[in-house]
Amino acid sequence: MSGPHVVLAGGGLAAVRTAQALRDLGHHGRITLVSEELDEPYDRPPLSKEYLLGTRGADDLRLATRDEYTRQDIRLVLGRAAVGLDLRTRTLTLADGGEIGYDRLVVATGARPRRLPDLPESGRVHYLRTAADSRRLAGALTGGARVAVIGAGFIGLEVASAARLRGCRVTVVEAAPQPMAPIIGAEPAAWLRRRHSERGLEFRCGTTVERSEERPGEQVLFLGDGTVVEADIVVVGIGVVRDTAWLAAAGLETHQGLVCDEAGRTSAVDVFGAGDIVCRHSAGRCRPTGHWTAAADSAARVAATLAGVPHAGLGEDGFFWSDQADLRLQFAGAASPTATVVSGDFDSGKFVVHYTEGDRLTGVFAANAPRDFLRGRLALRSALKEVRT
């Protein structure tokens, strides 16, 4: 085949969508996707929800079928993690000592769960990133089990909701005053806590795990507020870290992630970044890429850059969604102290909140109101476009 050999390091959404978009844009060179996992690339959001509950199987999660990879001539190299890079020879080194040469490299290795140093490794302690992690956790979520979830972000609350649906007794420990408060603000976060409490979740907010002790049959968490949580299962969801050491060692610019411009270009001419591994520097701020939609849009921009065609993206607006039991939460932009319910109400559990600074819309949050959220998000995009221009 003619054209440069594009190698994608990573087996998630950003890697697969970049490869597929390259073919759609007419790339005729070889495409090789290298993943550390043995599972064929799959969608990660259901791991904390439907896959964990058993309502969706492994086949439902796959981002493409084997026939689709064959038809688009995308070669999969599974079970071999990228661990090193030589920019001079354009060679990717794998964990088993093998090497793969490239003409263009796309780094799309994503992010890993942040470990809690005060919590020793134990069979009762779970972190959620892979399908294997989700399967292991699902096997432990038996009815009546005492589950401690550390972190009340959207992953923590999704897992907590799923555990409650499985009949578990769930306690959520969160450093912030309310669940998701740093993201959605104080009043919506207080509503979210009330809603989950009505469904049986117990919250310990405004405190952290000071130390942990493994005892026969249980893990005991000692919290900073002096209380104790005894659990059969502990799930940690306190954010992510990006593995950039091997990229920095190769000479690429890194910060909170692999530093890229909006088109996905790194500090090396033949290396690009897509998805959660990426951070961008703009307006004096570091902006890590996060969430499903941003990763997909990042992949489209990188593919367009590699194919040499313009990409008329709408720009990232921080959009994410989270399904928590009977709640469909959607968010875009940034919260501000001024939060106004513009449709529905908290009591009904169906509403849209607009965040403003002065007369400028900065963010939109909705619960069980997708149509009204879409209207708010379109207004937000218009506001962001005015700021950028």
C-alpha cells in the first residue's frame, strides 16, 4: 500500500476512531493499532454501568467487529503495551521487547485510575479502567455486600448506583462538601446528594481516608472526621493520571499529559496525540482532554491533520454525561457561583441549570432533560465562540 505507515499506540476510543477516520479520508498506507489489552478495543463508559450490571455483554461494547478491521485493513496488535519511543529512528518499543517502526505515530494511551497511597493493595480493593476490572468488580457485588466507594465523581457515583441496584449497602466517601460539587456547583450537588440518599446511598462528605486496615473478612477505613467505614469491597474513583514518563524520556513535551496543539501535533513532527493522554496549553492554562466526546473529537482532528484536510470542529466545551440509576446527567462548560434553574425544578428531578458570569453563559447542567439541555448547549457554544473571536 502507498502512503505513510501510521501506528496508533492505544486501544481505546481515540485510537480506533483515528484509524477509522483515516480510512474514511482516503489514507492508503498501512495502519497498525497497538493495545496493551488482550480484549479487542471496546467502549469504556458502560464498564461502570450496564456492563457492571450485566445488561450489556462484551460484544455490545466492541468499537468495531473483526470484519470491519479487516475490511478497513487496520492491523490489531493486542496484549503488547507501548513502553518506549525513539524519535530519531521512528521506532516504538513494546513491553515484550519487540519494536514497531512508524512513519507517523499517534499516541492514544489514555489515562489510568489514580491510586490511593493510604490504601494498600488488597483483593477487596478495586480500581476501574478495563473490562477485566469491571468483570472482577461485578463478581464481588453480591446482594448485601458492604461497599465503600471513595470518590463521588461521576465514575464513583455510577459504580455506587450500580452496587445499590445489585442490593449492596453503599457508603460514599468524598473530600468535597457534596458529590460532584467541584464540577456542578453547590446547589445542584446538594440536590444530587439528596436524590441518591433517597435511594439508599450513605454519604460521608468533607472528609478523606486517613488510613486503612485489613481485618479478617473486611477492610476498615479510618476517615479524617473520626468516623470509620467497614467494608467488604472498596472501590476507588478519585480521578486519573496520565503515563507520560516514557514520552518525556523520548524528548516529547509533557505536562499534565502529552502536550499537543488543537490539531493533535506534539513537539515532534511525526508524533501526534489523541484522547485522554493529551493536554493543551492555551490562554495560560493547561487543559487536559477528558470524557468520551472530547476523545472522539480529538481523534477526528488528528485524522484530518494526518490526511492533510481541514477539520471544522465546534471546539471542546467540556461536555460529558453520566447515567446513575434513574438519572441521566449532562453537563457542558464550566460552573459558576451564579446557577439558575431555567426549566423544570429540583423536586421533580427533571431540570436544566444555566451558569452565568455577568450576562455571559458559562455552563449548562441537566438532569433527565436531554432536549432542553441540547438547547442550552447550543447557546453555550455560541457564547464560547464569541469569547474565542
